[in-house]
Amino acid sequence: MVERFAFGENGEDFSKSLQYKDYLAAKESLEKLIPNLKDKTFLDVGCGSGLFSIAAAALGAKKVLGFDMDTDSISASKKLLEKISKWNPDVGKVPIEFKVESILNKKIDLQNMITYIVGAFCITPVICTKPFLLS
């Protein structure tokens, strides 16, 4: 098995040190990328700390999924959600699901499930505005 870098270990540190202004900056940057998330569904591929998933919820997404293959990243995402929910209680009202998952491992019917897909660590963020079936 190939060893891989454990991004989630950095996510734990990031989650602990994140300040309210950092959260607002992430929310603003996502809003510039996708101006209207109200009532849309959002998939954050390789969600890391979960910050952009949480920002999507704050911007009105009706459902948010954060996938990462690193269990520490998912743990960090859940902790960050708890932290940000204290700053912005409305974030906790939107269903946010963080899962240890690779969307390449199985068929996911994105046509009926997802409006936007964002990969935060891509050189250029990946945004799919037209649903498709990933196989």
C-alpha cells in the first residue's frame, strides 16, 4: 500500500487555530465563486477541515456533503462544525454530512443529489453546474 500524507493532522491544528475572521473570509471567497447557494446541494470533495462545506451551509445550501479519504480530516471537520456553530447558530440548521469516502469508489447519482461540486485544493476549483453520473 502506498503511504500518503495525512492532511487531517493539519486539519486538527487548523480547526483549533481558526478565528472568526478566517471563517468569514472563507465564506466570502466561496460566495464569490458561487454567488447563489440558496436551496442548492453542495459536495466538497477532499473536504479537509470542512471549512468550505460549513461556509456553503452558512450561505444557504439546503444540503451539504463533505467527503475525504482521511479519517482525521473528517474528525477535524466535525470539530470545526461545532466551533463555527457557536459563532453562527444557523449553520447547524442545515444538514451537513461529513463522510470518510472516495466518490470514485462507487456510483453516486449526482444528477438527483448535487448541484455544485467543489474541490478546494485543485489549482482551479472544480465546479460542476450540470449534474452528471460519476462511475
